[in-house]
Amino acid sequence: MKQPSSKSYAVAVCLSAIFGVMGIHHFYLGRYVEGTIDLGLFIATIYFYFNGQIFWAIGFGLVDGIHTFIITIMLLTGSFKDGEGKYVCYPGQRLA
């Protein structure tokens, strides 16, 4: 049986929409490995950008941006799980 997460849907969606490329929402949801990877991609993008390697900065930035977009959509639709494997449900969502 699917179980709802104790984490706030609104907080998770806002963190993903605002700070998604930094992976803050993953840390909030207890998904520390994914959060570390997102943060690493963000740092790599900034590093390459400021060192004049625009090609690499764009590449890392695109990967991070696309990943964040997909996760935000999954959160909005109630199909994303927290670190305990429980669904982050939108208000009124019924789990079968």
C-alpha cells in the first residue's frame, strides 16, 4: 500500500521551483545522494562559467535544469517519493 509522506507538499514544490538546480528540495525530502549530485552539478556549472569554459557550463547547466524540471513536474503530480519511499502528495490526493 502506498503511504503519504509527512513532508509538506507546498514546501517541497516551492523549494524545487526556486532552488531546484541546487538540490535543496532533495535535502528537505531526505534524498541526500540526489541532493549532493544536484549541488555538485550546480557548483560545476558555476565553476566552468567563471573559468571561461562556457561549453561545459552550458552542458552541466542543461543537465541540471532538465533534471530539476522533471522532478518539479513529478512533485506537482504527486508521483515523487521522499527519502523513506513515501509519496509527497498534493492536497486531496488519494493513494490506492
